[in-house]
Amino acid sequence: MTRKLVVAVPVISDKQKQSILDAAGAYGFTVDFYPNAAAAVPHVADAEIILTNQPEPAKHAPRLKWFCTTNAGVDPFLKEGAFASPDAVLTNSSGAYGVTIAEHIIMVTLEVMRREPEYRAIVAERGWKRDLAVRSIKDCRITLLGTGDIGQEAAIRLRAFGPASLTGVNRGGKNPNGLFDEVVPQSELDSVLPRTDLLIISLPGTLETRHMLDQRRLGLLPDGAIIVNVGRGPVIDQHALEAELRSGRLSAALDVFETEPLPPEDSLWTCPNLLITPHTAGNMTLPYTRQRIIDLFLEDFENYCAGRTLKRKVDLKKGY
């Protein structure tokens, strides 16, 4: 019986296609390429492996053994009925997005600290105001809530600016690759927030992380603190954060929101002290990211065909 691999990646080069074809052919797989997940849906009934960015094909693939999402986040796959096959294993592309998201973190942090949104508004009116007070990453007390690929890549880049401290917060309290001055477990988050000038969030969206930054914890941050969220919107109580932003006590750069797209009528659009980006930190527009996704898939394809454990296997109960 023919073994079938379906690849529905919106942006993929001929060279990347060939690398997949070569690997698949070595193990007796045929490969069908489609421009997107929707186009693949009518053709996945006999698929053994699917590589794509949207969950819909999984509902129509009763023979599926492995679904690899090109995304790092897996929220859509956690819903009941997401898979037609009870035997399907899910992996993600965690490890592909650290570079592009870390660069986004640096960009928006500097924009907020150096008041670029306000200066752009001044220049748009052909004004020449030059005296807005700015801040620096140098000597800044930085806390990274999440020390995975994104947190580590961000820490590497932030270190070059000479911050006062880089504190990591994760589940186990371990210091990955020694990149942080200090790492504390999530149970000790409350002790870290009062000494945080810049809080960077890169957590997944799970029941455990929902509203982890609630009104009480936001209140623990010192006056003038900046929040950058590139993880998942529900990690922050959005209404509580908006109140802090409107009061002028905190500033934020948000790439993710509790509801996406952010509705046109949402009050966040007019909220002061807020820089909004439309979930662009970790998309697939950077060539490096796209190549990493293919490389990581091919690495796990070798593991799959050899009967080894997949490196980026997702625990559907935990959500990561």
C-alpha cells in the first residue's frame, strides 16, 4: 500500500520541495503538494503524514499517523474532534521562530522606549519636536516569562545592550544554556514582577497560562514598566491591562490578543501607551524561518521512519 505525505505550505521553494521529495522517496512515500491547507482537505483521506499550518485537514484524514504543524502554537488542535484519526500524533515547529520573534521583540521594545509611535505622529504633522524623554535597554531589569526557543534567542540579543539583569521564568526553574542571570519557577513569579522594568512574554496559550498576568499581578509591576507579549493573547487579562495602560502607569507592545483579528470596534485601537502589531512577530515571511520549518520536519521525518520518538511531539492534554 502506498504511503502518502501531504504538504500544504503556503510558501515553499522548489529546492525545499525537492528536499522533501528526496527524503520521502527514500522511505517509499509519495508526496502531494498543495498551496494551502484548504486546497489539501479533499485529498487527505489516505494521508499518513500531513505538513501544513492549519488544523482543518486533520478532521478529514482517518488514516493519519502524524500531523506536523508549521506553527509553534497548537491552540486550534486542542479542541475536541480536531483529529479524525485516534492514532494521530501532533508535532509543532517550535525552534523555527526564535530568530524572527526575537528580532521583533528588540524592534518593539526600542520603539516603545524611544517613543517612536509618538515621534511618527509628530512627523506626520510635519512637526519638529525633539525632546520626548526616552529610555534604554541598558541597565534595564528584564524578565522573560518563557525561556524556550523564543526566550533564549531574545536573551542572546538583549544581552548585547547591557541590561542590569536578565531573569527567566519557566516551569522548572532551570537555566537553559546558562543564558539568564537568574531563573525562577513560575510559582515564584510574584517575587520577580516588582523588580521588572521590561516583561517579555512568550508563553503558549493553555489552561495553565490563561490570565497568568491578571489584575493583581499587573499591579505588582513597578510604575513605568513595559510589557511585550509575543506568546498568546489570553496569557494577559486584556481588560485589566487596558486599565493600566489608560492610567499611564504601564506601557505595552502587543502582537497577540484574546480575540484575533482584533475587532475594529475594540477599544484597544485607541488605547494610549500601546503599540499594536497584527500577530506578525512569528509568521512565515522570513526565509530563514521557512527553511528551519522544513529542516525540522525532515529531522523528525527521519525519526518517524526509523521508529524513534518525534522531537517536537505535543502533549495534547498539556497543550505544548
